[in-house]
Amino acid sequence: MKRQRLTYREHITLGKELYKMRNCMVKRAVQISNAYGVSKKPGKLADRAYTVIDNLRCEMDDQLYRDYPGIANPYIYYPNEQNLTYKKHVALGKKMCVHRKSEKANYQKALRREVFIDD
């Protein structure tokens, strides 16, 4: 039996939910790290929690572009993030999130300084 992919509308709903979850978790990660330290287990786990959400957003964004290449846009999984940049792989013509691989550490540092917009 073939699996049913998410509809475009479901991607929009999921993108908004993941965005809110991520912003809430980053705020809590900063709070926990300030209280217990970034090198202690609570700080590390809180940091890992929002990193997992970010990785999921990135993968779902990539999947959105595979499922709906003509109508997908980066603001579905990254709303209100005008400073988020996408790099296009020249040889493959494929979009990649900035926080992948070598740029992940810089992206995570930027998360700590980010201003959040409450919906």
C-alpha cells in the first residue's frame, strides 16, 4: 500500500506548529541553560530538543519542495524569518537550509540572539 503524502494545506499547518514549538523550546533552552549551565545535562537536553525540531523543519521543507516543486516557498516552514537564507547547490540545482553541516554551529549561535515574534 502506498503511503499518502501530506497535502499542501497540511504542510502549511505543520509548518506553523513547528515554528511555534521551536520558538518556545529555544526560549526554554536559554532559560534552562542560564539556570543550570550549558554544559550540564538539562542544558544539553534542552539544546538538543530545539535542534531536533530545527532538523525536522529542514527535512519537511525539503520534502515540501519535492512534493510541490511549483508552488512551495520557504515561508511555510520558516514564517517570519526574513533573514533565513537558502543556498542553491549549483551542480544539482537543489535548495539547502543554511543550518546544515558546516554552517550548523554558526546557525545555532544565531538562534541564541534571535528576536522572536509572538503570534
